[in-house]
Amino acid sequence: MKKVQLAIVGGGPAGLAAAIAAREAGLQDILIIERGEALGGILGQCIHAGFGLHTFGQELTGPEYAQRFIDRVEDMKIPYLLGTMVLDINENKVLTVTGRETGLIQIQAEAIVLAMGCRERPRGALNIPGTRPAGIYSAGTAQRLVNLEGYLPGRDVVILGSGDIGLIMARRMTLEGAKVHAVAEVMPYSGGLKRNIVQCLDDFNIPLLLSTTVVDIQGQGHIESVTLAKVDGRRKPIPGTEQVIPCDTLLLSVGLLPENELSLSAGVALDGVTGGPVVGDDLSTSLPGVFACGNVLHVHDLVDFVSEEAGRAGRSAAEYVLHRRSAGRTVALRGKNGVRYTVPQHIDADAMADTVTVRFRVGQPYRGAALCAWAGDKLLRRIPKRILTPGEMESFPIRKADIPADCDTITFTVEEAAQ
Amino acid sequence: MTRQLTCIGCPMGCQLTATIENGVVTTVTGNTCKRGDDYARKECVAPMRTITGTVRMADGRVISVRTRTDVPKAKMFDVADAFNKARPAAPLHIGDVVIADVCGTGVDVVATANRE
């Protein structure tokens, strides 16, 4: 059986940054396994600007950002396989792999970095009534058709969901000559970045209809129209508010799901909220020697944070192979009162770095609130926040020196502003 | 004249009101920090955008492009039209000029991907 010290599953931004960091940490024998025909993952079709402000201090497009990491991987001569799919990972870290070059082979890895990314929530997960015509795409599929293959899926467009990919596609299709009639969002606020709402919708006078959803789809063969309706506080459509909008395209931008089938087959424990693996401060999963980073771990909104996180996973994987770190005292991290989850889910209070960045999302928008970290009833740190929204991932640094010796759980909460 | 706009400086999204007299922004209200003031003054007088898109190459392949820096917002559709008319030849690399001085803006359109 082919053997490798570190197998990295996925050659997107997470896999690339993990590979570079592992090599910098001294690991020689690394293999990136990528399902697609090119390295760079989803960045290849994200041709808009706005990537890299944190990492490079300038606004790059997706392909430009990806190429900087691809060039490093090439310079370091880190081996990779394209058009090659990992079918299975077992609990002994044996990967079953298939591809045109390799055929069906098995690879024994000493360590694995899971960097498979995420996929879009499909129509089938939404329970929208109506017919099943052509012309309904996930926003990312439309992005691929327009940006990589050069096809415009339609000319009269309605978008359901105000996630960033949907907003970006509203602008993109408008500039290509399509008419985007509306973006409908079931929540009373948008999950997208403010900047995208202004520059992708307001710039083109595209209405953002909040507390609105698609309640029917009409058309045989091809989509002909959709019915929108307002929803109440419990997201139930309000009778009498329906409006029919003729269209030839419906885009769905309704959420991203970490792609963890391989993690499950390996027996890695998953977090019910993030949909990704449960990890420690070194991004180790429940299976020793298996690490996770990027959108397979939890869905990010900035690739800069993916690269940083993946660097940590790559260094941890290298450390695992070269000189295992000795385990110390485990402290659990919990989210409560508005903090939906934390990544990592636990830290090693002895072996951890001096500062570990804990990331999470809040459940609803807050103004004038504060984020707090508690060890029991002792406040470890309080960070005031003018604004918190579910669409923006929060970063909360925890210092090793601040963790009390008798602490077994740190709880993160939102402290709401006094009324 | 007054104009309403949403600040993009951070997720707060402050609702700004700018008062414009003779093409000059005299006051900005609704902002909670200096970024809102700066944004309203620039956005009301000379709004600029970086335009990205794709260009069909002479050999039929598609390549992603951008304006090297931002261009006047009013030229967005003209620049998008220019993208659709260009037919550059391979090879192209990141930063190579695909359209020089697009629509008289003085800004070049450059490739954002590599095509050998």
C-alpha cells in the first residue's frame, strides 16, 4: 500500500494553506488530493474582488488570491493529485482513492487534514411547493456557469436567500444583461455583508424583500414564474400577501453545509450545530492524527480566516507526525445566551499556544452588546461590540494565562445592552 | 439637496444623510464614526467601483478580468460591454493587460487568472 506522512483531502484554500504550513513546519512527505481539475477550490469561480484584505492588505479577486497559494505549493514542490476523489477514510487512516492517474488505490496516512469544504443547500431541503421545472439553480451553480463556462442561465431572475453568493450573483447577472427582479429573504434581516447589499443590490435598484419567501413555483418544462409571500414572526406565509413574479430563472442562496461524509466514514465526531468535526485548539478531531480546517469545519465568510485556520491545522498535523504533543488538561468551550457554537469545542489548557482564537456566530443581530467568556461565575474577558450579526463570524482570543487552574469549562455569552 | 445612503464601513450599516450644495457635501449625519463621514463625502460626489467580469478569449476559452483600480460607478455598464467585445489571445497571465484604458477611464482591464 502507498504510504504518506500527511494526506490532505481537498486542494481549495484550506488544503493549500495547510500543506504550506505543514511543509514550513518541517514535514516533507505531503500529498494533496483534489477532486476538481484545478487547485484553488471555489475561489476559481469567485471572480469578484474583496479577498485578502487581512492576509495581503489588498483587495484581490478569488483566482488571484488562490494563485498566491498555488504558486507557493508549486515552489515548495508539494505533490498533488487532480481529478482524484477520496471515496472513503477508515479509522486506521487508510484512504480509498480513485482517479484517472491513480486508478483505485489505497493510501496509508500517518496524519490527515480534512479540507473538503462545503456545498450549497439544495431546493429539496427547502420544501418549496410547485412544479419541478428547469431554470432553478443554486447561486453557486449559476456562478460556475457564468464565470467559468461563459453561459448566462437566464434573463429574468428571482433570487431566494440573501446570502453573499446570491448577492454577488445579482450584480454579476445584471452586468451581463439580465434583469434581477427581487431578492427574497425569509428572515427579517439579511445574512449577507452590508457592503454586498449596497454594492450588489442598491447600486442596481434591486429590491431586497425581507420576511418574504417563495411559496410556489410555476411552469412546465421551464420555470415561468414564482409566487412570493410575506411571512410572520414564525416564518409562516401570510395569506393575502402573495405576488406572482414572471421569471425564467430562480437562484437559491439559502445556506452552506459542511461536506463531512468522509469524516463520518472515518468515525470522526461531528458537532450538531456547525455540521463539522468537534476539534481541539490544535484543530485535532476525535480521531487521533486527523485534523480539520476551512468550510468543512464550519462555514466561514472570509477566506483570510480559512487560510489562517488551515495554517494551524497544517502545523498541528506536522507536529503530530514529527513529535506528538503530550496531552494535558482538557477545558470544554461552550456557547450560551446567543452564542450558537464555538470552534474549537475544547482546548488543552497545558499544551495550547499562549493565545488561541475561538470563533463562533451569534443567533440574531445585537447592537451595543458585549461578548463575554466565563469560567463558572468568574468573568475571564469581556469584549464590547457595537454590532453583532449572524452573518459575521466573531473571533475571541483566549489567553492561556487567564484560564484558572480549577476551570473545566469556559462559557461564551452575549451580554445584551440594558434597555 | 439631501441624499440617504447606507454606510459600508462595517456591519453596523449606519443610515447616513448627506446634504449636498453645489456638488459639495456640506454635512453628514447618522454616522457613528469617521468612516461614515468619509464614505458619504466620496460616495455622493465621485462614487467609484472595481468592476470584475469575464472575457471570451480568441480561442473560445473564458478568462476572469478586473479593472486594475476602481473606475467611476457611472461607467459600470460601459465597462461590462467592453468586457463582452474583447477577444484577447492566449497566453494571458494574472496582471496582463486585456483592455488598455477601458472606456476612457485611464484604467486598464487586467487578467485575474492564468491561461497558457
